Amino acid sequence: MEQLADAPGTPMSSRWIEAHGRQSTIITAIFARAGFEPIAPPVIQPADLFLDLIGEDLRARTYVFTDPDGAELCLRPDLTIPATRLYLDRFGETGRPARFSYNGVVFRYQRGGGTLARPREFSQAGIESFAPDNPAQAEAEILALSAESIRAAGLRAFTFRVGDLGIFNALLDAIDMPERWRAQLSHHFWQHAAFRRQLQKLMKPEEFGRALAEPLFQAIEAARRGTIRHGDAVVALEQHLERQGLVVAGTRTLDEIAWQLEGLAADLKSPPLDPRAALLLDAYIKLATPARAAPDAIRALLKGTTIDIEPALARFEERLRLCAQEGIDMADAPFSGGFGRQFEYYTGFVFEILSPLLGEEEPLAGGGRYDRLVEAIGAPSPVTAVGSAIHTDRLLLAVRGGRP
Amino acid sequence: MSDVTTDKLVLAVPSKGRLMEETAQLFARGGLKLARTGNDRGYRGELQGLPGVEVAFVSASEIADLLRKGEVHLGVTGEDLLRDLIPEAETDVEFLKALGFGHADVVVAVPDFWIDVSTMSDLEEAALLYRRRHGTRMRVATKYRTLTRMFFSGHRYGGEARSVDTVSMYRIVESLGATEGAPGAGLAELIVDITSTGSTLKANSLRVLDDGIILKSEANLVMSRRAAWTDETLALKDAVLGSLG
């Protein structure tokens, strides 16, 4: 017999459906009262955009398909990107402030069809604020509204977990190193093992060396030193490839290759990353402390160095203060330096809301600051953005003490 | 579960090509003749000399699927397909014996003129710049989605535990045939594909990365842990394995 039942983890009882509906009404009313405009982006989205913008974990779990016209599409695995597309569509030109809310289903593959706490299709109720006049205030407000919604849904016991990619980026900017090393480290933030490995490599850059044939090597070296133009190095590369009989094809350009070679040549000449700086970055990534103690813990790490990231630390403190003003006491929330959620579009403050029942692996809500997403989708310049989404099926599960 | 209802042992073997011929020769060396029943084009057969074994002739990739679902007891197919189609292979199947034929490597290959890229670490760097320049991730053409994902995120088959270079700034585009032509045709920037002599890669101006061998694959006799096993079928499994010496 073929199994015809729904996937495990799909709650089917009418009591559940009614309770979920009531919960949605409560949450969307809170969002509306706070002045967020409800939107309903399409469920079917262009695959390319999502696959390019989300992290590896989610990429592997996105339902992608080709329609009869040959278009590559996906079932939205999240609503932040569709909301951002809508913002770009309406206000991309002007960059004016906008506040959106949504309550809709998203889809993520789960092995074996999923579980109650990890269903493959579930609802997200969320809010996104674009180009807010006061970004720190917007962060506090979004966090507070998420917490208020969870409380109004009937859950009393929940906790926060926070991180701040703004502090990490400030640290990277303040440490002396070539710009391309910064880009590499920043890119590896979400995979801690890879991040540490990159740090180790940067401490001994001579190992980067490539044996390059003369006269190409001379040309690359000269371009690196600035004695010839980059364009001349590209020509030297082209001649080299022709001599070697190597076919040039595809989308990757000779310009990119010459650029990489110049970077590698520069690495060979660069002084290695200061081991103290590497230790500092490693210590920051590992840092785990209550939020209120985080700025001083970071200051302690920086003691004896000339590195100054006071503005980023002050922003963190200001945010805690604003949250307290909104009635959310974040002082005891665990902060970790390496916490960035598994979405590579975050650029600043990030948070998750956890229940004792489901724990850290299955947060009830999460969000943060993503200042580069609007630009990545097509805006002419970066637009400040902050948002949060509640996993309403998980929330209901937590409210019902785990009963389906 | 239609196939596993009797005390017969169902053995899936490749339905055509070199893999089928070599499988037949393998059993022949053990004194068993792989024969089709009914007309010659049938998809059912038997192992003459070992009553109780029912043979299913199916495509190599389908064999992995049948083993994963437990719809056959045993199967002969390439490790590449098994590892790719059964992400958690160890829980669903047991590799009984490497069979010494069907050798091929699953590799990461890039256009030969990328002289700045010879390792996975170089690839990640090149991919970062590519993303900044083109606004999209580099595309990897492959039919091996799982193997690619696992390898690029740091998993190493054969279990070297040391830390390895990962690549994350990429996306997979599915390729169901002639993968090696994808970069030349502008459909992808690089590929993950199978190679035995390397000549097809060479003909397409592609080169394997120094640390880009994902899996050294060969044909394996594999047992499904999900199939319904009885004392009779277990004994038959031992007999099949025993005949292979």
C-alpha cells in the first residue's frame, strides 16, 4: 500500500487550525496597530534571486522547479526577500521609509517530511521596516513588537538571544589588513570552522604563492606595484594563455583572473596578519556573555591595542537602552560574538526569541538588521532595513505545551 | 513495498551497458549465470545456480532509489550514485563489497585557463570576486547535487578529519547529460562530474582541482537496511556474497 497520509508534522486537527487562526488575528492586529501595512507577496518567486541571497543551509532546502515556459522558480522559503522586492518595486527610486507586515506560508524541505516543530510548510508572521528615520529605534521597536505578539499569543516564558554583526564588521575595519582579506573574513563569518582556517592562513600568507611563468609574473608584479596599468596585466595574461594554448570561454573574464593574480602577488608581499589581531577576532567570535556585559567584555579584549570601535559599542548600548524603554529587558539575554543567524544577508543587530520547550535549535522568532539586501536586489545604493518573523506554528506548539 | 513480500531475495542489477556486462561476468566467475526470464527484453531475471534469487534489471540510478526505499534487498551500482541519492547512506544501506569494476572519480573541474585557481581555496576567492563583479554566484553544473553540497561544505568521503577548505559562494545548476560542455556553452562556470581517464575533461578544456577529488567510486554490492529481511533472504544474501569469493 502506498502511504497516502500527509507528511508527518503537518498538524491536521481542527482544534489546531482554529487556534492558529485566532493566534494570527491577534498578531496581525498588533502589527496593524503599530502602523505596518499588510502585504501579500506571491508564493512563487524567481529561484535565482533566492539561491543567490540566502545561506547554504536554506539553499539546500528550497523547493525549486521549472515551469512549462522554462522559468526557474521556487516556493518562497522566507518572506523577507519577497517583502524587500516589493519595497524595491514601489520605493526603490525614492528610498523613502516604508513599514510592511505579512502573515503567510513558506516552504523548506525537511528530511522525511518534517516534524511538528520543523514542518516543511509553515506560516511566518513578520514585520519589515525599510529606510527608518531612526534605525536604532526601529530595531528596538521590531524586537518589542515581536515579543509583544508572542506574549499576546499566550506564551509567558521565553528568552532572547542576540548578536551584532555591526560590531564584528567594525572590528574587521579597525584591524590593519588588505581590503581583500577583510572581504574573505567577513564572508566566512557564518561558518566558524572556515573562519578560523582563514585566520590561520592569513597569519602565513607566503603559503599563498603560485608559481607563475615569466613574463606573466613580471607583468602581474608590475601591475601590483602600480608601475603598469591593470589593463596591461590583462593583456600579458591574454598573451600567456595564447602561448599555452589555453582556450578562453565562459562568463569569467580575464580581468577577474588578472585581478586575482595581482591579489595573490600582493598576499605574497603582505606582512602576515598580526597574530594578536587573529587571536582577537577568534576571541570575539567565541565570546559568550550576557548582553549588558558584552560591551565591557569586548573593551577588555581590546585593552592594550590601538583598536577603537567605540561607536559600534555605543550603538549596542543605546539599543539595549531603547529596548528597555520599549519594555523589553535585554540585559540578561545571552550575547555571542559568533551569532549571526543562518541568513547571510544580515549586517548588524540580530536576535532570536526562544522557548524553553523547543530550545535554541527551534527559535520561535528571529530577525535583525540587513542593510545590504535592498541594494543586492537592485537598489542604486544601500537602504537601511530591519525586520523580524515569527514562526507561528512553532509559537502555537509552544503555547500548547507541545500538543498538536 | 511490492517486491519484498515473499521469501525471495530481490537483487537489482544495471539493465544495460558496461556495468551490466561486468556484473554478469562477476557472477559467472562465481558459477552463477545472470539470465533474463520471459522474453529477452524483460526486466526480470534469475541467478541460475541460486534458486530463490529474483533479479530486477533497472537503471543504475534507480537501483540506489530502490535500495533507499527498501524495495529490493541487494543491488549492484556505483558508489557515486549511492552516496548522491542516499544522503545518509550508512543508515539506509550497507556496503557489502567493492566489486573492482566501474572505476571513476567524481571531481571538481574548472576551465583550464583559470590559472589563478588550482585549489578549493582559490575557487572560493575567485567566487567572491565573481559575485561582486557579476552580482550572481558561480554556477556549478552537476547531476551530483548531494555530493557537491557535502564536499563544498567541508565533508570528505573516506573520512580525513583534518580541517579543509570550504566553498560556499556557488549555486548548483542541474545537468542531466554532457555536463562537461556546460562551461563552454556558458551554462555554468565549473562542473562536478565523473571522470575515468580525464580525456573528456581535457577535450572540453577543463582541469581537476588539486584537492578536487570528491570520491573515488567503483561498483559495489549493497544491502538495503530498509528491506524486509527474513532468515531465508539473509541466508540467500550470504550465498550471493559467498559466490563472489
